Amino acid sequence: MKIAAIAARRPWWVVFVFGILLSGTDASAQGPAAAAPAGGSQIANNSRNVNNNPQAALTPEQHRLKAAAELRQQEHQRILGVWPNFNTSNVRDAEPMSPGQKFELAAKSALDPFTFAVVGVDAGLNQAQNEFSGYGQGAKGYAKRFGASYADSFNGTMLGNALFPVLLKQDPRYFRKGTGSFGGRVLYALASTVRCKNDDGKWAPNYSNVLGNVAAGGISNLYYPAADRGPGLVFGRALTVTAEGAIGAVFVEFWPDISRKFFVKHRGKDLP
């Protein structure tokens, strides 16, 4: 399979446009301003108490409470109110996640309804272009394309954001820079595909993301039509997903700026 043909699958702009169509201009439920659930108030209060005395050494229990509070905040982040942004942290020195928390966060993204909606659009585009012709057409062909597209998404998320980060002790989150020059922030976001934080807070090569993309591409040989299998599918898909991740990181980096300038400002004009 030609890499160009693979790159045509799951164009990143489909996710963005589809999110806008579903949500309109509702920006109230995204970003760090999202409200934490009532059940997490005690954790949030404990976290604030810890932060009020940064010089004090944190106990293991305080570390756990602080990490839990930060993750509860992340799990309510949505772009335009629908697009999950769970894997982005606005806290530069965030607490490291436990193995269980890494799997929980990855599963939350993989099983989110928006993910299934995007997969459905992707499968429809593939069928319209007769990608993976071995699947055929009609309802049966669409179902096969839907299953393959979701398997791609699920495998990439669980391998790159959970399994390998646990094994390699790396943090799968994108830590938003938020300040600095435009060019510097763009380069920072693009580098996130090959650079990440280890659980000890130090920057290191992002082996988890690279290995996760390649491994997911290898697994895809099990369910794509025989004519489309081979090294081209493995490395072509890994390259495509890596490129999508880089573009997505740039968008996530600047989304709060875009939201403040266009969506919140315009919505405010409509208020009495």
C-alpha cells in the first residue's frame, strides 16, 4: 500500500470539523475551567491544602490525592464541549500517574462516544473512496471498515498511552506550554511526538509513542485485507498516526487562545 493512500485515511481536519458540527460554539465545558464532580471536592480541597505549603514534604497519600485531583480535572476537559482533551495537562509539574491511572485515562479516551462518532465518519470516507477494497461495499463493507478503524484507534491509544508508558515509566500526557513565542510553542508541540516526561519529571525520548504507533500498525495486519498488509501498512500507518499526533498537539497547544479570542468573546456578546 502506498503511504500516500494511508495518509489519506483519518484526516485530522475531519475530527475538528465534525466537532464543530456537533457542538456549535459551546466552549463552556472545556479546559481547566471545567468543574470537578462533587465527589472529588474532598480530593480537590486536600490538594489545595498541600499546595498552600509547597515547602512541606508530601506524604505518599498526599501525592496520591494530588494526582487524583489533577486527573479529575483533566477528565472534564473537552474542546468545543465534545472533543475529549483528557490527555492534556495544564500543570507543568503535575504528579506522576500510577499504572492504573494511565490505563484508566487511556480507556476513557478510547471508549468516549466522540471516538465512535469520528470512527464512523472515517469508515464512511474510506468506503466512499473504496479504500481497502477487499472489504467490499454495502453495510457489510462499512461494518468491516468501522471495526478496522476503531481497532486502529483503540490499539494506538491503549498501547501508546497506557501499556508502553507503564512499562517504560513514561508520562503519556501532553504538558501544554501556554507561554512564549508562537514559533517556540509550535516547535514544542511538534516535538511532543518524540519527546516526553518520564515519571520522575525529566524529559526523555518518547519511546512509548513511537513504539505504540509501530506496534499498533503491526497488529493491524491481522484484520486488514490481505492485499493491504505488509511493511507498508505497518510503517505507513505509524507515520500517519505520528503526523496526526503532531498536528493535534499544535492544535491543543493553541486551543485555549483560539477559544478565548473567538468563542468566549463572541458568546459574551449574546448575553443580556
